[in-house]
Amino acid sequence: MPYRIVYSETAVKIIRRLHPSLKPLIRKKIEVLQDNPFLGKALERELPGYYSMKSKKYRVIYRLDHPGKTIQIHYVGYRRDIYDLYKKLITEADR
């Protein structure tokens, strides 16, 4: 049974603002995760428990919920600064 994909509000806003040529590429990569959720790289250090998947020069940060068979898409961004931006976002949310 494939995993169900759930998008955070932040991820939805980011994907909506992407260039129209990038949207189908990102969506297709995310859909592939349904059958193979471990396709991405497990993140360490500041973002343990998250995974990152490449799509051209962009990255998708997601988390797995194995018992619920759910993939939670948290953030999409340019590879150069995505990890710093997401870390800042979750740090501010914890305050």
C-alpha cells in the first residue's frame, strides 16, 4: 500500500510560487515517494528525523510517519540555502 502525501501550509505556499516549469518536476518527484519513501537522503545534525530529496537544483524536505503510512512534505527550496531557511523556520515556530 503506497504512502499518503500530506503538505504543510508552508510547502503549499512555496510550491504555488514556483516557476510553472518547475512545478510538474517537483510534483512528479514527490509522487515517486509514495512507493519508495526512502528515496531521499536522511538528514542529520540540525534536522534529524527529516529526509531530503533532490529535484534539479531544488530540494524537498519531508518526514515519514511509518505507522500512519504518511509522508509529510514540510519545505521546498533552492539547494543552496534550503537547510538554513528551514532550520530557521522551525526554530522560530518553537518560540
